[in-house]
Amino acid sequence: MTQPLLLHPREKTLLRTIVVGAGEAGLALARDLHRVTSFGLAPIGYLDDDPAKRGRRYGGQRVLGSLSDLEQVLEQQQIDVVVVAIPSMPSHEVKALGLRAAAQGVTVLHLPPFLSALQRQIAGTDMRALQVGPLIGRPEMHVVSRHAREAIAGKRVLVTGAGGSIGSELCRQVHGFGPAELIMLDHDESNLHRTQLELWGEALLDTENTVVADIRDDERLFQLFRDHRPQIVFHAAALKHLPMLERHPCEGVKSNVRGTENLVQAAVAHDVERFVLISTDKAANPTSVLGATKRLAELVLDAQQPAGTVLTAVRFGNVLGSRGSLLHVVRDQLASGSPVTVTHPDVSRFFMTIEEAVGLVLEAVRMCDGSATYVLDMGEPVRIVDLVRNFANLLNVRDVDFKYTGLRPGEKLAEELFGAGEEALPTDHQRISMTRPPRVVAGFRAGLHELYDAAAHNRADEVFSHLRRLVPEYNPAPGLVSAGAPYPDDF
């Protein structure tokens, strides 16, 4: 087997990258990536279908094969990322290439179409729009291993919240791993339409694997599990916006806690092999309804401990680039010339990309062997004002005006990854830790039913009381009520 090409010592923390296309765009891109390491990518060679270029070197990197050699080169060179640097490549060919790479656990990035590339003189400026590593003070990590494919290939896989940012990316990567069936569940048919269109190039919404359902409806879930018999479940559906749940805590309980328990009960009753809950770092020592309900969702998993179904959770930091995320709000504010509203000058968060988040989920399926919560090492927390300034620089906005609006109810100044009584334990992945949750409080099951009853009858004060009793570490943060500041609370 060909030995992987060695990187320069300063590039060893970067993602090993293959550039598709050894034309002018590809050569310019490779030069920029070598020159600006903050992109987080280290090109080690090219793929190009021109036989005259096979084996030739361009700027120190060799053409390692043609597009038909993709899988072989990815394996031999231990590639993390593929960048398509052929701006004129048809979208269906880019999609096919992406599916082939995803089957190997590799991310694909694509330069913009030809005219846009001309307008921006290609390369670095385009990559900045794709890579958020420069914003978070660390290189983006390639989390998912090739072994994750073995855990998913040939399985029947259900994804809840399939139309959301995380759910749709999960569907895309799972689809590339060759499941026997991919069942996409969402309560919003418009979101399902978008996800189906991205995966198959058409979206008639007339297939059995595209399911409209509400996770609050336990009878409907049991029907779906009987019909589809999923073997792996990724539970990404949730209410996730912190200020909304502070105002409507009963809805948070109905979706984030009872919806999760409905799914868990259906999974256990129908012999699901592995169930993975998408949680959040706000579940560690929660100060908000969002954090408390997601912590309760984790405890619902731990309270089950069935013999045949492995139940596990993954905690996300704030996901950059997801729909409605901080960057979208900041981009619009910068474009309008208005001040960027931030709650506090020192507020900080852990950040991750969608690719890192989904990689963590897929690795959890491979690693989990019992009730546990997995957390990605996301480096040091980043101050929001620093992230905004870095983002503004990428958009060539030099002066940023900030308007500080004060912390709102439930918001922390800084997040944590592990809560009281939790110990970070190593796994076989050097950038992923796990923790075994502490035992649930006495009377947990009865307390849950009282919580559900209060939520069902929209008694918000009782919901707050039950949350404090069921999650002893929950300590509501009063904050300062004000309007206008974007929340970096996406997971």
C-alpha cells in the first residue's frame, strides 16, 4: 500500500486535503491554503482527469490520480477533506462526488460557480466562506472515522428533525454510508422537501421513507417504528432557542423531554440497536429551561437502561452555520450598517462546525457500549465579540460597532462541558471525552409524570418547580430582560 505523504511539521494539526482539479483554480487554491494556515487545510495533492497531468507536480504537490481513483487515494493518503476546484463542474457531478467521499467519512467542499469565482478572483476568499476555523481560534477537526461506515452500512436508520440543519447534514452523511433504509422524520413538510431535494435531486415527497410526524404523538411513533423497524435512531428534533423556552417552558417540556421519552420507549419496544440523542453543553449545570429540559432528556435515557438497546447522548457546543445561527444574524447586521447587538462584552461560547457536530454523532454510534454522554474537545471558549470581529474581517468590514443589551434570563456568561458530579473520561478518540451520568433523583418516574401533567395544562410555575426538583443542579439565571441581541445558542 502506498504510504501517505508527509506534511510539514507546522501543518500536522491541519486537515489533510485533496484538491480536485489541477487547473488554474486548483493551483491558486492550493497556494492560498499553504500560505494561510488559518483555513485549517493542508493540501497534499490533486486529482485530475487529464492523463497528461498524471504524476506531474504543481507547486510541490503531485497529481495522484483521476476522479475514478478517489476512494483509493482517500484511503492511501488518509484524507480528511476534498475540495472541488473545478468551478464549472455540474452540480450533479459534485453531488455524486460528495456521496462517494461521504461513504469514506470524508467532507467535500466546493468552490462557487464560474462567474462568482471570476468576480472574487477565486481561491482564498471563497474558502473563507466555507471554512469557519479562522473564527473559532482553532483548526476544524475531522471527527468521523472510516469505522463509522461499518456501524451504519446496511442498517435501517431513522433521523428525527431531518429537515433541520443538524438533521439534514446527518441525513446527507448517513445516506453516503449506504444504509438499507434512511427514514427522515420531521413535523415540517417544507423542511423535509428541502432535505429530500438536497439528497436525491428531486422532492416529490411521495416515498415511504419521508415521514411527517410529531414526536409528541406517542401512538404515531409506535406505528412508525412498527412499520419501518429502525435499527439506529438519531434524535435531532428539539425546541432549541433559549429565550423562547424561557417564555414558553411548557412547550420545552413537551418536545425536549416527553418527545424524547416517547421515542425512547418506541425504540426499546421495537428492539432498536442504538439510540443517539443530540444534547447541548447547556445541559451541564443548566441555568435555562433549554438546558434543564435537555439535561432531563439525558436523564430519561439513563433511567431506561434496557438490555437490548444502547442509549447514548452527545453534547454540542454552538454550531456555526446552522439555520438561524449567530453568524446569519451578524451578517445581516453588518450588511445593513447597524450596530451588532451582543448581550455582554465578556460572553463566551464553545463553537463547532456542522461537520464536527455530525462527526461526533457518527462516532458516538461506533463507540457507544452503554449509557454515556460524549463531548467533543472544542478547545477554549471564544468571546462573541472576538468571533464577530474575525467574521467582519473575513467580510472586509474593518470597523464594528457593538451594542450591549445585557444578559437575558437563563443565559450564562460562559458555558461548561461537564456538570456537577460528572468526570471527563477518555475514549479511543483523542478529541472525544465521555461521562457516565450520575443516578437520577429518587422518585424520578413519578416526578416526570407530574412535570408532564403541569406542561400539558400549561402551568408554567409548576413546570419550573418540577424542573428544579428533577434536575437539582438547575439554577435559573435571572439575566437582564432586553430585546435585540442574537443568541449564540444553536446546537
